[in-house]
Amino acid sequence: MASVDNSNPTSSAASRRRSMHQFLGGGLIADVLLWRRRNTAIAVLAGFTSTWILFELAGYSLFSLVANALCLLVAILFFWARAASLLNRPLPPLPNLEISEEVAGKVAVEVRVWINWALAIARDIAIGRDKKVFLQVILVLWMVSTIGGLVNFFTFVYIGVLLALTVPVLYDKYQDHVDEKLGVAHKVLLKQYDAILIKTGRKSSKEKKTQ
């Protein structure tokens, strides 16, 4: 039987990419966040960047932008159709304006994966099963609260999109180094957590494990 060469860095890197891809749901969203669908990722980044520039730098509001865009679209289609009827030209090539069951099913599957992932994390925190996840969630929520107090909603959403399109792919590439740093930070947080438990008269995690 041929042995597997675990020292191959390409093989280990591919394994990490697969695990990260599965962690993100293993579908279209994971492909975009890891830049496996580069054109789609670039389109998402360009779209959100343009939206942020319109709302924050140009001073547009959401309702005025949507209303102006719809007004322009309706006017173009109306005059196009009128000119086509007068000149015996074909009508505007409008697509079939409906969502197919296949597209709706794919979106539902993607959303279900993320909702189940969030509910599983919430359950682990609620029953006190995973202290590491609890600390990670607290840290993320604290960062969200801090950033939310400094910027408005659209800027906050734009920052979230930038982080979603950069953090997963960078972690996938430098997973070993990041895990090492996170392990050190996790130990420091656990020490602080145990110190708080001791001050409040409760048993630390080490004492619970020895019992």
C-alpha cells in the first residue's frame, strides 16, 4: 500500500483550503469569499464600493437613488417602445422577469446553511459547551459595537464587505501562522476569564477539569 506523503506543502495547503471552504458553507458564497470566482468577487467589491461612494461621498439617500434609477429605466423603456412601434422596430428585449424555482432553491440552501451555523453557535454558547466560541463571539460583538459607534450604517456595511472579501482568503493562505497567534491570544483570554471567576468566588476552568 502506498504511503501518503504528509510533508508535501501543496497537499497540506489544499487540505486547509478545502476545510476553510467547508467552514464557509461550501457553496457559491464560499467560492466568492475565497476568490475562487474572481469575476464575481470583483463585481461584488466594485458594486459595494460604488454604492458607498454614492451614499457617503455624493450625498445620495437610498430612496432617492432607487427612485431616480427606476424613473430613468421606465422613461427609457417607454420611449423605446413608442419609437419601436412607430418605426416598425422590435420592442425592447426584456428578459423573463421572474425568479425560477432552481434559483430560489439555491438561495434557500445557502441561507439555510448560514442560519443553521449561527443557531449551532448560539446553542453552544447558551448551554456553556464551548468556551472558545463564547470568547470569540464576545470579541466580535465588542468590535462591531466599537466600530458601529464610530461610523454610520452604510460605512459599517462596506467595512463588513471588505473584511468578508479579505479575511477568509488571507486566513486560508496563512492559516498556520494565524492559528498560532490565535492560540496565544486564546490562552491569555482564558487566564483573564479564570481570574474573573476566582474574584467572583466561582471555580476556574482548571479546577472544574480536576474534579
